[in-house]
Amino acid sequence: MRDRSARVPEKTLAQLLVWATVAIGVAVAAAPATAQTYDPSYPVCMKVSGDPTYFECQYASMEQCRGNMQGRSAECVVNPFYGSASKPTADRKPRTN
């Protein structure tokens, strides 16, 4: 004679399968995150609006950026992560302990 108390009901297995499928679907559909939006090598970025909104940081000047907008819904902005932006100004003195 079999021990029926050890069996899992079919309804429970079906629910588990449905939830596992939903969890896998959500994991696959999740959009990957971008590591860094701005390229710190260029002083000017073009912010292109749309779905999705993104930044193109490949311009040496505002004029160069504006010349490449070509009718897109975009604006040229200063790159906050440009290499020289993080350097301290000359009037700042190093802290002494």
C-alpha cells in the first residue's frame, strides 16, 4: 500500500509551474541597466529625447554638437563627467592634517 501523505497535490504543482513561468518572464523582460551614461572623454553631450532618452557624448564643442542634431528632438549639454571637470581649481588648497 502507498503512502498518500507524501504526495504533492496536482493543483499545488500547477500553481508552482505558473509562478515559476511568471518569474522567468519578468526576469527576461527586465531591461538591463547601463553602467555609465556619459563618456568622460568629451566635454559636450547631446541629450536625445524619446523612448528611451539617451546621451551621445562624443562632441568637442557645442557648435559641433548642434551641427549634428539634424532635426532630432535633442539638446546639447555640458558633460558633467568630462575629465577636466573633476580637477580642483587653482584657488583651492590641499587640506593639511
